[in-house]
Amino acid sequence: MKLVDDFIIFDMPNDNEIDMDQINAIVGHTHNTWQANRGVAETKANTIQGKKAEYVIENYLKNNGVTRYLSYDAIRQDNYSKHAPFDGLIFKASINKSTLQENIALINNDVMEGAGDIGLISVGTRQLLERAGIYTVEIKSSLLQESRDYRTMEHKYLADRTEFDYKRLCSYIKGFYDYFVYPHYCRTSSEITDFYSYSKYVIEQNQERYPQRLSECLNALMVSEFSNACDIYTRVFIDILSNEIILPGYVVKTRFYEEPRIQKMRSEKSQYALYYMYHMVNGKSFASIDNDAELWNWNEQIEKNKLFDVSDTECPYCGNKLRLVDVRRNHKYLYVCDNCPNKWQELETIHTTNLK
């Protein structure tokens, strides 16, 4: 293991360090969602990649602090018949064992009682888990692309790499990539391309559930997305030229819904898949997770108050309260200041952390 700035890099685990019987069971019940036409071999390779990512996270936390990771596959009771609702749980090593088991029972009860073959847990169960200091985790893994991702390095291959090369690679990953999560109401679409078109689609499909005022309507959508999301999102990268796994860090779910940005991946295979994106450069390192006050002192109401347009947004020129308006002819939301010559404001001029 090596630490490069705030990235953690691990040697690739061997196949004998992961449970291949478990992987075969998962592959036998895997659903092809946005990745259409995956064969068994590709699905198995993707599953092994994901399990190795879990392995390094679990062992890093166990050996470097008081935070622990427990895979969903280690607690599930559905005989792999349903798609997993999350990848794992994160909690403090000091947690009361009966508290942990009671909450695991809630998870399995939700999954087993749910209809269909998609494992789901309720908003109420998510809230109970959070109050107990148990957080659901989603892990995404990606292969680095040789023609693109290594281009800032002087030496790509492991035998020649220097610390400077690793720093170049990590800096590139941090600046180029995002953390991401599927939207709750629609995962794939050829028509939806951004947050504007997604929110319009959801609201039009569920008009009776949303208020009339635009900002209240969008905030209600953000609360719903937030309430149904996992608590922690992370992403690992498979470095094929060094046979290593790179762990940049993580974000809590709030980040995706403060300045909502929906995009599609730069990939032909997932060209219709939708994701909320959050710039990786603004994430947190796993090296500091033990001291993450926002996570371990989680307060649902405080987090909800951070969501998009829940509080008054001020004009950067005069300080007046801005109004959010739907400019349908331009297919976008804009802010309007009723007390300023600079009347129209783009969202990205106000929200600069994730929209730029």
C-alpha cells in the first residue's frame, strides 16, 4: 500500500483472496441494466473487479483505524436471488453488536418482503440505520484507459514509475473524474440529458406529488432523491499497467443534491445511463474517515437544509433574494434578481462548486 497525496493505492489482490463461489452465485443472478448484452465472462470479470475493490477497502479500514466495512453479500439472506440494494455498511468498530444485528435484520426483512427481483430498503430503514451510526455504501469501480488516463505520466509502466508519475496520475484522476449515483426515478433515457430535463420528466410524471412553486417543487425532488440514496459513495480505479487499485476517496450523499448535475458517461456501452455527478476533486480521503464529523455526527435535518434551493439564494451583485424560474424556450433554469440591473443569473454563476 502507498499513499500519494490523499489517494491510497493497493496491490491488486490475488483471486484466492476473494470468494469465487460467492462470485459465481452473484454472476448467476446479475441483471444487465444499462450494460446491455454482457456475456457471462464479462459479467464475471466485472464482479471480480468489484469484489477486489471491496476487499481492499475492508482491509484498509480494519488495519488503519476504528471504521469498519461489512459487505452486503456477507449479511444477505436471499440466496442471491435479488439485486443488492447497496454494496456494504460502514460503522465504528465500537458499535454494540446487538444494535448491528438488529439493523441487519431490518435490511434483510425489507429485501425479502419487497416485490420483484430488485432488493430495496425503505426510507424508514435508511433513517434508522443512520441514527444507529450505520451507513450504506455504494462502490463503483472503473478501468483506467491507457490511451487517455496515463498521458500526463512520463513513465506508464510499473517498473519505471517514479513518485512523480504517481502524483501526475492521481492529479489527473482527481481533475477528470467524478463520483456518481443513479437518479432515483429514471436510470436510462435517450431524451433526458441533464438535470433540467430529468426534473421536468419526474415532475410531469408525478404532478400530484409536487407543489406549484418551482423552487419548492425542485427541493421536494431533492429531498426524495436524498432520502432514497445510500449514505456514502466511493469509486476505485483499476490500474491495469501496474496491477494496482487506486482509491481516491468518498463523498456523503448530500453532495449530489446541493448543486445537482446530471450527465451521461463518455462510453458507448452506457450512453443512455443517467448519473448525478460530483467533482472528485472535492471528495474526502479514506485516510481521514475516522474524523469525518459530518458523517459520524450525521443529522438528517441539517443535511436536508443543504439541498438545492432549500434556503434563500442571494444575488452576488446586490444581495437581493433571487427567484428561480423555468425558461422553457432555452430548456434551463435561471435565477432572476428583481432589484438589480444584472437581472438574469445562470445557475453555474451562483453555484460554483459542482456546476462549473
